[in-house]
Amino acid sequence: MTNETQGKQVPASPEIGDQPGLALKLRLFGLSFVMLFVELALIRWTGANVLYLSYFSNFVLLGSFLGIGLGFLRARSRVNLFPWAAVTLALLVLFVLVFPVQINRAGQQLLFFTSTLKTTGLPTWVTLPVIFLAVATVMMMLGEGVARTFVSFRPLEAYRLDVLGSIAGIAVFSALSFTNAKPLVWGLVVALVLAALYGRQMRVVQVIGLLVLLGLLGGETFSSKDIWSPYYRISVTKHGPNYIVSANGVPHQVIQPQSHRARFYFLPYKHAVNNPLTNVLIIGAGTGNDVATALAQGAKHVDAVEIDPQIYQLGKRLNPSHPYQDSRVSVYINDGRAFLEQTKTKYNMILFALPDSLTLVAGQSQLRLESYLFTSQAVQAAKAHLDPATGVFAMYNYYRTTWLRDRLANTLDTVFGHAPCADVTHLDLSMLTVASNPASVRCASLWQRPATVVAPATDDHPFVYLRSDSIPAYYLLTLLMILLASIVSVRVASGRLRRMTSYVDLFFMGGAFMLLETKSVVQFALLFGTTWFVNALVFAGVLVAVLAAVEISRRVTIRRPAPLYVALFAALALAWIVPDARLLSLPVAPRFGAAVALAFAPIFLANVIFAQRFRNTGDSTVAFGANLLGAMVGGLLEYTSLIFGYRWLLAIVAVLYGLAFLTGAGQGKPSPVTALVGSDSQPVGQAAR
């Protein structure tokens, strides 16, 4: 994603001569397609088998980014490693299947929150480095295949084909996600494309690698009845009258008859006073237990919102109460916060029913699927949809830390103006219940404010599981080790780092662009939901903006970068000035238009600047090394959002591009080849024909 947009802007200028033919263009397109497709598949698949990676998805992303960079640095190496990509990918899959990991990271600083698990597989200090290095190695070999074809083209033509292939990779992977395809299907796509790329030069070792890859993924697919939704690897086991639903190997939900449900789940209805339950909203409806409970308590109509279509289908098929077949129920497969922003209905009761997603949104951001449900603005949105006389709001979860339960209770207290009811079981299962009108609820135990309590999470800082505004030491150490590994790897691949002093501006551009992508991901997640479809559209939109910048740069040469930087800083300033809350108040269509303009204008301008600067570089390998290091620093700087919030990423982006402008002054002069050839003109020899 980041490495498919900013990171791969690293072609080397070919010699003046005939343009490559259609076959070579198709090859570059196919190589770029398979590289992005494998990256997306690795992020999705490794996170489903190694729980740790479900909460650190950018760990695999950064490994991919580093690997592709090293592959480009090897574009002219004597030994071609691309033929070994299939074998290395098969070995990575074998390692993950033999040593799957389920872990629990508990403590005072929680970027994720789930049930206590026993650790399986190898220790994390073994598993994480092996996976990081294996991912980097696989992507290095694929990246080298792209790079060796890349250098046969003029820079912007190669980059254009690369972006087109990347867009196709996103489209195909998204289509497979929509159809709930299993890993074997992903493997078949990769195997077929790699086989076509190897062509007649494919050797026995490559055939074996592809067959082993398909055998491993086929064994995983056919040896279990797991369901692959766009978010999870879902498994279901029968346990007496109940069904245990696990997501990515973690017990997630229990489908059970209403007669077996604990009295705890009926508490919001017991606390409600004279509530007609004309309209009930359940966010996190899951397999339908809470919907069935609402119906059993006399709800006349229930809006059930569930983000995962496969979990809903399980409930529809297996729940013995058949709540989803009831005519009083309307089902919405959507993000809960997005639904709150879209609906106009007033409710007598709104329930956040255990919205614990167990996974991060794919990409660079540290968002979880439910992050924007627990902010003060989200609770305000819920309150706005409550009937002012009878409306009751409730939320429950396994809040195994007192400070977290107090933080959420404090959020309700702040928004509603009075303390909520607080019911806690011996399993740390807690229910918080509050009403617009204090007289609408009655309970024996009100929340008691402690001496110190964590302030509510906000839309700009939606890290509800993070106790203080800081970067946990474990995360910081991991990121610093990744950065160190990147520096060492680039040093080995490209020689002395001081050779990059001519491309310091590209270093800053790499870091800035990665943060721009992160900001676009989180902005669209807030405005339109943290769904897989929205996320895919954002990354596709980034690539389309990049493609538009390339097309313009192929036709127009801008010799003075200063006006472009002025336009970029103006776009960043506008994005800073217009808060997301203002966009949330707009109807969907104008909200989308405004979000596209604010998010993609800086991305487009940044890529025009990059394209204009890059085509005049004298040494594309060194230039790429500088850009790669900048991107890795950008990956580290992304975590500053845990301290300052996402809005401040725009300020860091502005500083980095300011440094790029200052350090790049006078370094964008056309090279002799560029001066003769131009960005989109024919070579001198061919033009004479």
C-alpha cells in the first residue's frame, strides 16, 4: 500500500533506444499485480494465524516495504533472486502453519483488548523476527523481479504500469474478500501469475515451490471448516446446546438458547423504567443473542447492526431462537459508528453489545474495528438518537482492568451528565447503563468516580485501550529494531549511506507520504466506517491519485518546484483547518466529495512533486535507498499519533515536506538523457523514424 504508492517510485532511467514492446509491458503489469496481491494476502493471512500480527498489522507491512526496497536496490545485481520467490513464499507459509501463535499482551498500556489466552507456538521474540525477515525476503525477491523489468522503461512509463498493476491487485483481492474466498484461492491466483511470469524458464525447483505452496494452503483449507470473512478466520465448535465461535483462534462469541442466557444480559431492560421498547438498536449484533433477548423482552422493532457478514450468517443459520428470521428485525451489515451517523431513527434503547473486534484495520493505522465506537463523540451520537423521555443506552464487555471500565463509565458520565449504573460479575463482565432522563433508569449500583480516571477517548485520539498518551515501550522497541534492520539492510544493498546525501529530499518525501496515507485511512474510517470495503477504496483511491499525478508529469515538465510546494502546503493547511466533525454533519454524498478533496489533494500534489523530482535523479538506486529510509522513519513517526492524535500527523507531514523543499533546492535539474528525451516524448533515435 504505502510501498505500492510512494515506496516504489524508484525506476532507473533506461538508455535511449526503442520503447519496450507489449510483452514487456504486460510483464511489468503482472509483476506489480502479484507483488501487491501477495502483500495484501500476507497481511491478511499471517494475522489470522499469528494472533500477535492481528494487532500489529503494520509489522508485516513494514517487512513488505523493506523487502520491496531491497529488491529494487538489487535491480542490476549479477544474481537474480526472483526465481526463488515461490520457494521462499512456500517456506514462510510452512513456518506459520507449523508454529501458529496465540498470545495475550496485557498490562497498563493496551492497544488491543481481548480474553486471556495461553501462548502457543514459539516465543514471540523468535516468531516475530522470523516472520519479519521471511516477509522481507519474499517481498525482496518479488520486488527484484519488478525492478529488473522496471529499468527497461522510462521512469514515468514504468511507474505508470506499476501503479496500474497495483490497482488491479487491490481490485482482485477485494473481489475475493467480497466472495469470502479461502487461502487456497489466494494461493491459486499467486501460483498462476507466477507460473505465467516464469514462463519457459520455469525450473523444477519453482514448480516444486508452487506445488508445495498450494499443498499447504489446500491442506489448511480442506482440513477445517473455517470460514474466511473479510475480517477473520472464523471457526465454530459445538459444545452441548451452545456453539462456540472463534475469530482468528480466539473465543469470540457463544450462540446459545435464550433459556441458557445469564441474567446479566437482561440488566438494561430490568433497569429501564416504563420503557415501551418501540425501537431498539443493537450495535455488535453478532450471532443474534442480544437481538433474541430484546425480542424476548418485548421489543416491537430491532435494528441489528453487525460489521461481519459471515458472523451474521452464522447467527441466522445456527441461533436456536432464530432472531434474524423475525419480521420485527432489520439487519444492517455496516460499521456501528457509520450507522449512527446515517440513521434518522430515534430509539428507546441502544445497546453496544460486546463490540470487541479482536483485530486492527488493515494498513498503517493503529485503529481497531470498534475504535470509533468508544469515543466521546460516538456516545454523543448515540445519545442524539435516544428518545429524550425514555431512551436508555447500555454497553457491556469483559473490562478486565478497572481503569478501562472507569474510563468508559467516565465517558458516559461526561456525555449524559450523570453517573451510569455499573454491574460487574465475577468474570469481570461489566454492564454500564445510562439514560437521557435519569428518571428512566433505576439500579442499585451507580458508578463511583475514583480519585483518578482516564479522560474519554476522542475521534482524534481513539485509542480507548491506551491508558496514557504515550507509546508503550514494547512498541517503541519493536519499531526501533525495524528501523535499525532497515538501515543495515539498505547499507548492505546500496553501499555507503553518505552517497544518499544528494537525495535527502527524497528521504523526507518518503516519510511524509507514508503519514499522508495513514491520515487518509483513519479519516475515511471515521467518516464512512472501518469496513474492509472502505479501506480498500481508500488505497485504490491513493493509487488513482498517484496515477493521475504520473500522467500529468509524463506530459508536463514543471521546472520550478516552489509553486507545487505552495499548493501542497495550502492543501495541508485546508485539511488541518476543516475538522472531521464538520464533515460528519454533512449528508453522505457531499461528505464523500469533501473527504476526497481534503484527503487526496495533498496526495496528488505530493506525487506530482515526487515525479517531477525523480525523473531527474542521476542514480535511481541511491535515490530509492534514501526514499526507503524516509518511509521507514514515517512508519515510526506514525506512532506519534498515540501521543498527539491523528490530526497532528498533518503538521509532521508539513514539516517533512518543508525539509524536502529546503534540501532539494537545485537538485532537480534535468539530466542529459532527460533533456534530450523528455518525460513522454519518443527517444531521439525513434523520433527520427
